[in-house]
Amino acid sequence: MTTTARTDTTDTTASTGTAAATAPGTAATPEDQPGGVGLRLRGLQRSFGATTALDGLDLDITPGELVALLGPSGCGKTTALRIIAGFESADRGELLIGGEDVTAVPANRRDIGMVFQSYSLFPTMTAAENVAYGLRVRKAPKAERAARAGELLELVGLPGREKHYPHQLSGGQQQRVALARALAIRPRILLLDEPLSALDAKVRLQLREEIRRLQLELGITTVFVTHDQEEALSMADRVAVMRDGRLEQCAPPNELYERPATPFVAEFVGTMNRLPGVVRDSGTVEVLGRRLPVHGECPGSGREVDVLLRPEGLKVHTGAEAQGEPATVRVATFLGGVTRLLLSTDSGAEAKADLPSWEAETLTPGARCTLTPHDNPVLVEEVAR
């Protein structure tokens, strides 16, 4: 019953979210456009019956920053977004926008624009009317509404589509209209709830580049919920990885990928090998015949662990003089400039290694080679073998 109730609420909000985020009042003028405000989530908790959606979520977002909330289904990212929007209330905790506590402020007074996965355009309104809807609710003059709608449709790459209805537009074009509508009221915060997941790959790529360009151009503070790692890493200033309602790590994309704080982050973001190793003294681990420094928590000396290594963190040698772990190529997958090898070591472990395709020409299935890791710090996780 709880799940059904939440789904119904989401559907209702999606159809009326723009109206909720555009309270009656004086329409903003260009000089009123905020340059971006800070957003703070402090100890947010939210439960639905016996299910804990948020468990003390803390997150600071700086003015003009784009932060992606990334995590598996049920991790709490959409609940966090809905609490920021005012569509859900936190059981405990605080929400501050521009230093102002808005925890108890209703959605229609938060000056927030939101773009939904399902577009949520009004089918009987033209593109221009959809974009201008929030300004109409705010009782802006007709001429101002028309000018703003035309300006934004051109900004999102839809000049000349003012009189088109949603059914006359492609999915990507409809989402551009939805984005323009969210920006029309000059919101302090822009929220994007998996806005690209319903689009095909080519349109998704084009639109994510367009969203990022507009966000940088306008300097608007943005929170982007996605389950797509590539979207998060390519668009965001920082990526916040969530798990079970809590924040595992929030960092710039390169740091998140290269220096994950936990094994969960390491395996959730990108591809990761788990290879058997043994902890040695001075915080090092022996793996594939090499000793590497351990990043993060390190069990005591002599403990057996899984060593987490990226495919590009492995070197593949074909010379007999190479030192490391002997292995056999099982599968070679050509990916353009990179070829991914699936290998089996003589000790029974499996590993994936990425190397330039020109280096992999002789590494066909059945080829023998030697596998060694690069000399970078690694994460380890103790296991019972």
C-alpha cells in the first residue's frame, strides 16, 4: 500500500509540478536573475512505513554548482530531490537555500524549477504556452510572457517551434520545452529528475551536452538525479554517490573514479576487478606478484583480502621476461581505440584489462601473457576464503 501511495503522489506532482513551483506574484525581470545560490541538506531523514528512504543525509552544494545524485534504485536520491522541491517533507533535518531555512516552506514559495522524466507538458498548450505557463500563473504581462518564451525556446535550440503542440514534437524536443519551462521563472535552484532516461542514445548525448552548456551559461545551481554513471561523470561538477539513504562519497568525477572512498563506490562507478591478495607490513598488499600501497582502511598483516583494480590499472605483458601472474586470454572485445581482455590467471582468478587496440592485436583468445598491476594505491576489502 505504501508503494502505491507514493507512486500516485509522484504522478500527480509530475502533472502539476510547474504550477506548484510558480506561485502567484511579480514576474522576475532579467536583472532579477539570481547568479546561483547555495543549497544545504542537514541530517535529512525520511521513512515510508518500515522503509528508510533517507538516513541522515548531509550534503552541501555551492552556488552555481551542478551536483549529480547517483546510486542504485531505492538509495534515496529521488526522495532527496522531492524534499528539495517541497513535494515531500522530511521527518527530521533541515534544508537551506541561500542560507535560508526552507524546511517548512511550501513548494510554491521556494523558487525552484523542475524537469521530470516524463516531460509533463500540457498537451493542449503550444510549446510557447507551456514555457510561459509559470509566468502566466505569476500574472506577468502577455507581451513579457511571449518574449520570454521565444527567448528560451531559442536558447534550448527550438526557434520557430513556438506554435507546435507536444504531439508534434519528438521526445528530445519535448524535453527541451520542459527545460525551457523550468527556466522561464528564473528559479534559484534547478532540479532534474532523470530527464534523459526516456530518450534514445544519440538524443540523450546531445541533450546532456545542451543542459550542461545552459547550466554553465546561466550559472544556476542544479541537482541532477540519474542512475546513468556516464551522465553523472560527464555532466556534473561533483557526483554524490548514495547508498541506503546515506552519502557514500561526494567528489569531482575524476576523484570519484580514481580515488573512490569505499569499495561500494569503487564497484558502482565504472568497472572494477576483485583480485585475491594478502596484506603485508607497512600497509601494503601483495597482489599478482607485486606489493602495492593500500588506500583507505587496511586490515592487519597476513589477512586475506580482495584487491580492487580498474581494468586500465592492469598491464599485460607478452615477453617471457615479465614478472607477475601468468594468465591466458579468454575473450578479446574490440571497443574502438581500446580492447578489453578477459583473462584467467594460472591461480584461478579472473580479470579484465583494457589496453590500446594496437597493443592487443596479438592477444587473441588462448594467447599466453603475464598480468601485473600499475604502482598505484588500491582499495582492499577483507574476505573470508
